[in-house]
Amino acid sequence: MSTTPIGSYKFSQKLHPLSLLAQLTSRRATGCLRVFIESFSWSIYLEDGKLTYASCSDILFDRLDRHLERLSQQFSPLNRASLMQVRAIFETNNENQSISQADYQAICWLVEREYINRQQAVVLIDELAKEVLASFLTIKEGSYEFSSVSPLDELPKFCRLDLRLLVEYCQQQLRNQHQSHPLSQRVETSQDLPISTKVPQTQINLVRDLPTQTNFSNSDNNNKNVQQSLSKNTYKVACIDDSPTVLNSIKQFLDENTFSVVTINDPVKALMQILRSKPDIILLDVEMPNLDGYELCSLLRRHSAFKNTPIIMVTGRTGFIDRAKAKIVRASGYLTKPFTQSDLLKMVFKHIA
């Protein structure tokens, strides 16, 4: 297959991913290679022939979550709550937003907030790249384009990984799978790649062998420490609403491993129940019988225990007067019904993280 010029878009055709990567590496290309098959796309970001990031549109944030959870033993500030927070902020259903850029933005955010350091970001990007490239190398047919302008150009760069070493590692994994399943379709071997793969073992391990502080151990002690860390970071949420449907929805939206949810459907009894539960944040419906949300919020603010507790007004009302009332009773935020899980998580983490 001819892949010259790489800069031009190709309609669906037989593809040789290894040949594409070889040309980009030999030309020391800078930009983004995107390959499309049906509803999926792969994005390979390069700088001077080195890989800075790799992403696939399939299960984008599930993949990122999985690798973060696996490595979280050594990412001390990182727990389930922070994983949910980053997903709520960056995951989107907006087709106009670059999907492949969102997961990289999430990693940049984690570094900026010091949930992980730059060296740990390199380990994460390396692991993600291996998984993405392993699937990329099995593509047989599709279309591609290469752009010298990358959506990551304005974002921080954490590494420039050797694409040759990554490809060799992925091919070894694919060969192992082939040997385990001899009836499966043969995957192209390293001889198909016109890039020298005769490198010392020490060089192959160069990206993966980081200092001891990023040694991702899976010992029982580390597992216990993670569980203790998660339990210490469980947030207690009080939801006050006369609608069982709304209460159930909120409870389903908030992960039980991160949140302990107290549901209250009687506003008159709410004050005593809140005093007993001592929540970290209160979600308060505006329209309730006998005692509306604004009155209850005002009562809670008069109590010394709830002067600084975040109180979010939950309502279908969006008018200026209603928002003004919320400010008068010193509500912390305003969540409009109907809301999505993402809307709820963004509001909650905004006030408790």
C-alpha cells in the first residue's frame, strides 16, 4: 500500500498500521495521525517522531478509569472521589468536542491539581499508549488523515515516548495472544515493520523503569491502604425532597463507594435528621409541603453546625426571583431540574472537593 503523501486524507482502503507508524517515525513527524473505521477512531499524537499521547474513541473514560484505579496505590491523593470528579468534568456527549482531547485534558487536570505528578503522568500515558497501539496494530481496513496541527498543541507535554519500543512491546503481546489462541487470525510480526527493533533490553525498559517512588506494587498491604483511604474519603450527602423518584435518582447517581446518601422526604423532620447525620453537603428541594426549601435553608443557616455546610437548592424554577431568594437564605448553589448525573457530580464536587 502506498501511503504517500501522508498529509492527504484517504478513503476507506486496506491499511498497514505498521507502515504508517514507520513513515511517521522515519520522517520525525510532528502532528496527529487519525485512523477511522466505522464509528471508531484512533489518534496518535507525535512530536519529532516521538509519541506524546495515543487515544481511541471506544470506552474512552472507562479505559482511563481502569488504568488510574490500577495505579492508584502509589498515587497518594488519588481516590475514587477524584476519579469520579475528573470524569464528571471532562466526559461529554457533545459530538462537536474532540473526544481524544478530553482524556488528555483530564490527565493535565490531575497533574495541575497535584493528584498525580508529572512522572506518574508519564507512566499513565505509557500504559494507555500500549493498550491503544495494541488495538491499532490489528486494523486491516479504514481511512486516515495526518495533520501537522494537533489539538494538544496548547496543552502541557509530559513525555516523548519511543514509538519503536512501544510497537515492539505491543507486537510481543499480540504474538503471545496468537500463541495462546492458535486458530486466531495471524497478526503482522515485527519483520513487517521497517524500523530497527534490535535494541538492548535496558532500552526497552527505559520508559517503564522509573524511580522507586513510582513503583506500583500490588501487595496486600497496599490494597489495605487503598481501602482505608477510600473509606476515609467517603462523603455524606443529605437529600431532602418530598418526591421518592428524585431521592432514588440522586442515590443512584452518587456512587456508594464514594458517597453515603441520607434521604429525607419530610421537610418538617429534616432538621433533626440532618443534625444526627452531620452531612458534608445538603441537597434541598425548593417546592415541598408545609415547609419550603428556602425556609428550611434559612433555619439550617441559623444553626451553628450548618453555617458553612454547602446547601444546594434543587428546583425546576429558573427565574431571577428564585435565584435571588436562594442568595438571601445563603444557599451555596442552585441545581435545576431535570439534571443529569454529570450535572449533579459537578455541583457536588464543586463544593466539597
